[in-house]
Amino acid sequence: MNNNTNRNKRGEKSNYKWFLTIFITTFILSLFFSYISAIAIKDISVIPAIILLIVIIFVGIIFDIIGVAVTVGKEENFHAMASKKAKGAKTSIKLIKSSAKVANICADVIGDICGVLSGAISAVVTLKITAAFNISFDIQFMMSAFVASLTVGGKAIGKGIAQRNSTEIIAFCGKVLSFSESSKNKE
């Protein structure tokens, strides 16, 4: 067998392994967060439920911004920082080198989980609003439209922000991740 065939088989095996890893991780995280949010939201009043809904929407938008920033970021921007031992520069380079996986985790896994959660929470919020204000007609379609518009509009604005500020966003993420790595290494 030639080298290209071996590389292709390793690549396919790696892709299957990544699929399985991401599938299991997404399933477990979705199950966990859906359960927690369902438990948490049923016992809180309308205003905190709405705030939780908005926070989850914005978490999805923020992680989408990170995913886009990592895919458009330039590795060269961080080499000079790394040579000057700037905090997080090496981690930022790792993020860019793994941009497909990082974007998948940020935009797809976390973003989609936030989308599912915001849909489920919006249904509960709708029931709470209907009960609290004694509304006799179904407002779920308006709530769903509001959540979808806020999510899609926020991600549309976020993509522009990510493209214009990818270096700063990646540098910030690199610093945060390197801080958490150094905290783990101290233990």
C-alpha cells in the first residue's frame, strides 16, 4: 500500500473516532443541561425564567463567535506573541491548528445545545407568561419567532464581529484556557 492510502485510512479512522466522541459528548451534555434546565425553570417565576432564556441564547451566540474567530484567525499573528512568551499565545496557536474541531465544539455542540435548550425553555416561559397574565390564546408561535430571531440575528452580527476581531477573540480564549491549564498543573 502506498502512503496516500495509509493516510486516507488513518484519516477516516480519525474522523469516525471524532464523530463518536462528539456524538457521545453532545448526547450527554444535552441530556444533562436539558434535565437541569427543566428542573430549574419549573420552579422559578417568569422574570428569572426569561433572564435564563436570554442568557442561554447569548451563550450560544458567544460560542458561535468563538467558532468563527478560530476558523478565520491567522496562526502567524500569534507566533510573535509566543516568542515573547505572551500568556495564552501557544494555546491560541493550538486553537487555530485545531480550528475545525474547535469550531465544531463551539458552534455546533454548544451552539446547538443552547438552541435546543432555548426552544424548550421558551415553551415553559410561554406557559408561565400565559398563566401569570391569564392569556387565553397561544403565544408560543410568537415566543418561538422571538427566540429564533434573537438567535439568528445575534449570530449574524457575531460573525462580523468574529471576522473583524478574530485575533483579539482567540487571544482572549487562549489566555482563559492557558490559565485553566496552569491551574490544573499546579494541583
